[in-house]
Amino acid sequence: MDYRRLGKSGLQVSTLSFGTWLTFGKQIDDKTADTLLTTAYDNEINFFDNAEAYAKGQSEIVMGKILKTKTWARSSYIVSSKVFFGYEDGLPNQSGLSRKHIIEGCNAALKRLQLDYVDLFFCHRPDKNTPIEETVLAMNTLLQQGKILYWGTSEWANDEIMQAFTVARKYHLIGPSMEQPQYNMYERTKMEKDYLLLFRDHGMGTTIWSPLASGLLSGKYNHAKPKDTRLEMAGLEWLKERTLGDTSRIEKTIQLSKLSADLGTTLNKLAIAWTVKNPNVSTCILGASKVEQLTDNLKSLEVLPLLTNELIEKIETILDNKPVLALY
């Protein structure tokens, strides 16, 4: 496993990491979850991603129980949580980025995870109803208390993140260290255009998710619509439409599958390697419901040397979606 610094911070994260969205506490049983987490750790993954909203807190409960049984040194792994959507009944103050929910949400996550602190704590979405000063100050309170070590954002716009940095500078506080955006061959704008000044001027790290575009870039939808997938899960109709609604993506994925086969590899490994080829990716979060999926995706780093300039050009020709940078 290779390791990269989380932006300009001193924290080293494994280039590939492991996330639990839609799996722990929901799609898979606890025994399988244990096997997956152990497989990830045994393959030198040191970052495990979670959130209060995943299975309404059950994902963190499952992870906490697993970690409690291990003899792994706490210094050897990184755990994240995220706050915004809530985990309770949707009553006022049970979601959002108010000081109340941030503090209560963090304390609840620590209890579920059975940890004294989480390494990374994300604002899972921007909160239009809470002043950014309140959110930044609340995160710094948690930093001072030692309950979190780094804080960041997830799926924020570049101007929203810039506001957080501005407030932090104004009050001499610690700004966000990382952002968690979706990034894959079909979702590129934030990582390759919008965030460029944040990378350059603030050294922001990234923990990107959905490198396989919710399974589309595994090739499983090339010639059929399999039923046993996350896109068929209740409540994920929005994700199914976003993933499969554009039929041109299927056509491009078929071409990419042929290209990866010519290289002697698989599309899933090529797609994951493509994301970590981007130097602004600190770590790429892998999701899996089966051990075989995880072990196969872990081999993606072996494909990195194949990503020559010539191959990148072939991929770009197929995708035809490279963000255009404005020239002033």
C-alpha cells in the first residue's frame, strides 16, 4: 500500500481506503462486515470512513463493535464520521450544522464507535440555515477538546469552503483540512476545475468517494440491469436515475471495458487507478459488500504504471468530458 499526506497536513492516509455507506448495518451482516474491515486492515488500509447518517447510526455501531474486538493499535488506523443529516427522528436541532447538532452529533458518534476521538470529522453537507462562523467555531471547540483531530467538508461548493477558510483566518482558528467529493470518470468538475485554487492556496486534502460511479464503472450494467445491486435498494431511486439515466454513459463504459481488456486488466481496477492518478486525491474510498470485490479492487494500484500519457489520451477520447478551465 502507498500512503499520501492528507493535503498539507502531516497525516498519512492509505491511497486506498474503506467506506461503509449502504453496507454496514444495512446491506450485509455483521460477520461479513468484520471480514471486510479486517481484510482492509490486513492489506494496509489505514482509513475507515463512516457517518452518522449511514443506516441511521447503525453503521457506526457495527464498526465500533468490530474495532472493540481487535488488538490493533489505535495509532495504526484512522476513523472518520460526518455530521449533518442526523440519526434520530428529524426533529428541529437533530440535523444541520448548528453548534448544538455538531457537538451532540460528535458525542453520539463517539459513543456508537466506542472511541475517545475520531481522526476526521466532516460537515456532510453545507447548511444554508446556519452561519458559517457558528459551524467553524463549533468544529474548533471539538478540536480543542481532543474529540476530533481534523475537520473537513463533504460535497461543499468551492465558494462555501473558501468562506470557511476566511472565517478561520479571521478568528485565528483551524480551517478545514479536507473535502470529500464524489470523483470518478463521469464526475470530474469539482476535483479538476472548481477546487484547483483550494488545492494551490490552502493545501486542501481529499477523501474521494464513488470511484466506480455507484458500480457503473465495474461494467456490470454494460449489457443488462442486474437486480442484486445497491441501485435496486429502496430509497435509492435518485441514485439509480443519476447513475443510469444518461444512456451515453453505458456506451462509453462499454468502450472503456474493451480498452481495459486490451490492457490485460479490468475496468474497475482501471477506473480506480485513474482517480488516484490525480495528485490532488489524498485517498480513494472503496466500498464493498463482498470480500472478493474488495480484494479485487485492492489490486488497482498495480494498474497505475499503465496510465501513460498515451493511455490517458485514449481514455479522454472516449469520455469526452474533461472540464474546461477558464482563461482570463
